Amino acid sequence: MHDLGVSPPLPPRNDVAGVDEMRALWIDAGLDDVAVTTIDAERRFDDFEDWWTTGLKSASTGAAIASMAPGEVERLRSRMQARMPAATDGSITARGRANAVRGRVPR
């Protein structure tokens, strides 16, 4: 998307998304028993078309793509398809990671 002059969607506050930063924020807020964990997830798509159409339905990515000119969308689609690692059956497995934090309000 950068190559086409479009800014990809980013987390609302990337500067505080790390486990250390999240822990510090919750502790600084006065919470007790603060714990952070990383959640790994993966999702399998039948093929590139399945992956692409799912992305178009996303509130963040879909909105960014919808703002592009049709020719740019096709260029992005072609570039992504060329770079997307697919298994021999054509399926694509996307992997992601999220950080989670919990804490307890002191009594």
C-alpha cells in the first residue's frame, strides 16, 4: 500500500501495544495483579480470492482499499497475490499476534 501512496491502517496507539508498555500503563493506573500475555492466532483461507475478499470486508483494510482508484486496487491485488505465500493446494495461512493485559482494581 505504501508503494501506491496509500497509508495502511495501523493500531490506534502502536506506541503502547507492546507487552512492556501495556504492563507499565496498567501499573501506572494503579491496578494490582497486572499480567500480560501474547495470543498467537492463525487463520486458513481456501485460496487468494478467499483471503482478498475477506480483507475487503475489514473495517480498516477495506476502507483503505475503497479509497483507492480502481487501477491502484488492481495493482495492489496483483502485487499481494504475487507475494502471498500459498501452500501447494493454493490455501493461505495468515498468522497474527495480539497482546492482552488484565489487572485488578485495588480494594
